[in-house]
Amino acid sequence: MTRLIVAAGGGGDAVAAAMLHAALYGDEDQAVIFTYAWDRLLIDPLPGPRGADGFTGLEQLTRSVRSVPAEAQPIPPGGSTLPRLATELPHTLVLLDPHHGAEGITRQLEELVSHLAPTSIDLLDVGGDILARGDEPTLKSPLADALTLAACCQVNAPIRLLVAGPGLDGELSPDDLRPLFGPLVHTFTAEDVDAIGDILEWHPSEATAMLAATARGVRGTCEVRDAGLPIPLTDEGPTVHEVDLDDALSRNSLARAVMTTATLDEAEAHSREICNFSEIDYERNKAVWLTEQPPTRLDPDDVLSRLDQFQSEARACGVTHTTFRHLTEALNLNGSHREALRQLLISRRPKQYTAPLWRIPFDD
């Protein structure tokens, strides 16, 4: 049997999809994970998602659909975590290409469903911003989720919408999301995380890292993103809830607006109109800013000194944990330094590593 899981926002949603498959379906079924190649500037210096023309070595499944094998490579200067995920996951990764708008994604999904005849189709979103109206001041990245929601609502097949880790993306609060939830489908455990534990050692997703951490029992407040957003880590963190797909579409004004789009530019224009911003514009502006910054180097003594200052300020705000992605930016390092920073900190202060998060000590 084949299970199709649509990773609503790409990135960490694809990793969470692997954990979901292991938890709900075990080893008896195969999983096909349909996901964006949209890794943000920490991994990919080019703004926006990569399409099929951004890779070499993709394999054609249908007329519009290509899988991402381990041998695939992003075409420089673009970057992507998908080939490495394909190496480390037992599942088939399929590229969700939004450059032909929601109409293109719908076409891809229809071809996939026809080709695979899947036993089930799950649309998975970590955090819950797929349920945004579009006018929330905390909303940061609505476009990917809106496009996948719009496409899923147009496919003639039963699709179950699942929200994991309510509020862990920092865009909508659990209080706002809770009234929208249907049945509790699963609560992730430390054993479930074993399916993706090694991947979380290198993958930059913050929301999925916190999802895994809460499943392992971590509680507190985690500081994330370049802006230092505080995210509560609670007992609700590792839960997975079903949400009615039609209700989600009725709520999500951006998803309704992009349903007939035939290009990514059209969808982006709707985002500017409804949400008053485009996340790809933000990436464009930040990419330019990053190119104007002087080169940085990772000096261990200097890094540890700045880490102490960061931790002192974080403690004062009640922060108990952070991500290596946030630490990289908070310590004024280049995204390419993230792995070296992680190795340095774990080797020097191993007791603070609460995989996959970094613990802020309150006893010094």
C-alpha cells in the first residue's frame, strides 16, 4: 500500500511527514512525500522555491511530476535539503513545483493520485498557519500553505488535513487554533522521533525541531527566527489534530484567492493584496542585505563569549531553549557556519544540548 503525504509548507513539514508516517502507519506501507524545495536563505541563497529546472538528476514520474532521488543536485547557486533527505529517508520524495500556481499543483496532485492510487492522502502542516485568515499580524509565511490547501481542495480524492504542533511555527497561537480542531489523531512520543532523529541533527527546520523536542518531553520557551520569537513548549506541542478541509478553505482567504492562479507571480500578488506582504519579497530583500554584509569567520573564543552574552539576555526574558538556526543569526554568523557552530557548542558544552535544541542554563 502507498500513503501520500503532502507537506503543506515544505522544509520541515517533509521531515514531520516521515515521523507521521512512522507513527500512524508503521513499516507496512510505503510513503510518498509531496513537498516544496523551499529551504529559505539559510540553505538556499536564492529567494523563493526551487522548481524542476532548479535541479539535475530528477526522475520523471508523470508528465508534471518528478521525484527527487539521492543523486539529484540543486543547480548552483541554489540549495536544497531534499537530496540529502532522499538519502536518509526510506520514502519517495516528490517535488511540489508552485511555479504554475495552484492550477499547476492541482495538476501534479491529480497525476500523482492517478499514478499511485494511494491508500490515503494526508495534508500535513506543522504549526497551523494553514488555518490563517490572512490578516493576522503574526503571520510570516502563508503562501506555500495557501497554495497547497487550494490545490488539495480541488482534487477529486479524499484528503485529510492534519495540523501538528499547534502554534510551534509562531504564526498563530494555540488559543486561536484550538476551536478549529476536530479529533485528536495522535500525540507524538520520543519513540516516534526515532524515525527522524538523525535528520534533526542537521536539518534547519525550527518548527519540526520543537515538535520533536516536545515529543521528547522538553518544556519551556524556545527563541526562534531572526527576530527572536518566543515559542512556548507545552504538552500541546506534540499533538496532531484533524481539521475539516472545507472549513480550512473557508477560513483561509489567501487560499481561496489563489485557487485559479497559473503562475507563482499571480499567487504572490494575491498575498501582497490580502496579507499586505509577500514572504518572497522578504527573502529578496534579506538576500540583498546578506550580500552586503562583510565576511564573517567562526572564532571559537569570540563565539563562546558572545554566546554567554546572548544566554544572559535570553535568561532575562525567560527563554529556556533556542535553535541552532537562531543561534547562527543571533551570534552574527553566516548561514554556512551553522553546522560548525553546532559542533563547536556541543563539543564545548555538551550538557546544554537537548537534542535537537540548545538549552539556556539558569544555574550560572
